[in-house]
Amino acid sequence: MPLCVTIFYCLPNKVECAILNASTGPIYIGKDAEIMEGSMVRGPFSLGEQGVLKMGTKVYGATTIGPGSKVGGEISNSVVYGNSNKAHDGFLGNSVIGEWCNIGADSNTSNLKNNYSEVKIWNYMANDFKGTGLQFCGLFMGDHSKCSINTMFNTGTVIGVSANIFGAGFPPKMVPSFSWGSDHASEMFVIDKAIQLAEKVMIRRNIVMTEADKNILSHLYLMQLHPHAEEK
């Protein structure tokens, strides 16, 4: 049977010495995006405006990389929102990464339990872990969160907003927003420093943090300090 292969380009962009396989789904490459040499891409796949696949990146569908994000290593069935970095080796599978995140070199996510059972993730409404009905489920990371090199994430790990994750071993499967560290001795990131860091990260992309952005982070910080305040 004839095979329909669809690759969409929004010029200008750069694709050099890469393998693009659209036989399993369409591939979209946004304006001013770049796929560096040695990358292997299997659709369906979307690379947003000014997005970058680093050299030798392996991407399996269905995957979406948002505008301004830079990724490398191995990625499968994941969504990376805008202006986030996973620029080095390591596996990201069945995961959702928010905006302005950074995943350290050689960090990996598990997306399948050793016993092949259903993955449970943290449910904020229930304040407990609940079943997903999924066998494959990786990492969910909130905006402005970051992890150090060689971080190992268990299946179904949920990371809040503006968390800085570092330390030995696996982080907990639920890391609260504004955490500083990842073990039981972790502290809470001071909101002023969290905003200062976010401003530094954003200005590197020539984007100025707005007062609305700061107010959103401040509100989330208060919710983390007083989680039941809005229930009154």
C-alpha cells in the first residue's frame, strides 16, 4: 500500500544530517528551530519555534517540544513546554515538563514499574496517591523547577512549582512546590529568592518577568504555606 509521509517546515529552520521518519506520524518543525546532526526523530513529533534538538538526540513519538526549549538524550511520548532545558543525555519517557524547567545532565525517569503494575501518582485534590489506570507513566514537573545532574525519578513522580531537587538516591514521588533539596531534611525555597532565580533564567531568553508572573508565584507560595486557607 502507498505510504503517506508528512513533514511540515516553517522556514527558516536548520535540519542537518538528521533522520526524520514520518511513516508513523507527521513531523512539524517550527520557525527558527534546529535539529542538530545525528538526531533521529520518529513521528508524530512537533518542535516549536526556536526549539533545539541537540546532537544525537533520539526522539520517539508522540512527543512535543515547546518553543525555545532545548532537549537531548532519549525522549519518548512526552511533552516539554516552552523555554525548558533537557539538553544532555538521559531518558525522559511518558512525562510532562512545565515551562522554564531544567533537567540536569544524565538524569533519568522511570516510566514502567518493575512488576508492570498500574502507576499511582499524587492527587492534589485527594491529598493522596491515586491510580492512573496507566502502565507507563513518568515524571510531571511544574514550572520553574530544576533538578541536579544524575537525578533518578521513579515512575509517577510529581514535582511542584519552583522546586530545586538535589541529593543522593531517588527523590520522593511527590516533591512539594518551592522545595530546596529532595530528602526528608529538605527546606522551603524563600519566595524572594525563587522569584530572583526565575528572573535570571527568563532574562537569558530576553524575556522580562512581569508583575503578574511574580504575583502567580507568590500566590502559589502562600498556598504551599497555608494549603487549607482557601477552604475557609
